Amino acid sequence: MRVDKWLSSVNVVKRRTIAQDMVKSGVVFVNGLKAKGSKELKVGDKIRIEYLKGAKEYEVLQIPTTKTIPKSQKEDFVKELS
């Protein structure tokens, strides 16, 4: 699954267009490398998003098979590291 699609599917960001803009502006990193929108994620990948007030890191636990998941199941798909 593409990094921008994953970010919106697991409710890290609200909309995919926001995720796409974040990737384009260079604030999303996958395993320490600046991510492109077409970057395919795998289980175990580490994602870092650099916000203005600091950075947050996430670990991919699962790849969702549907467009979105319920917010109550977010912990099954993503682990917040910092």
C-alpha cells in the first residue's frame, strides 16, 4: 500500500490529500529516507513525520485491506513510537 494511502487509512491523518501534501513537502520519512508518494509500505517499516512542533514516529503493524479502518482498531495497524 502506498505511504499516503496508508497514512489516511489508519487514521494518522484525516484525509489522503493532506497525506499527499505532506509527502510532497518532504516531511514524511520511511526507514530514515525521504518518502515519495509511490513508496510501498511493508509490515515493520518505520514512518517519521516532522511536524512544526516536533516529530512523531510510527511503526507499520499491518496493512489494511479496506479503504479505512474504524478508529477503535487503529492500534492493530499502527504503533506510535514517539
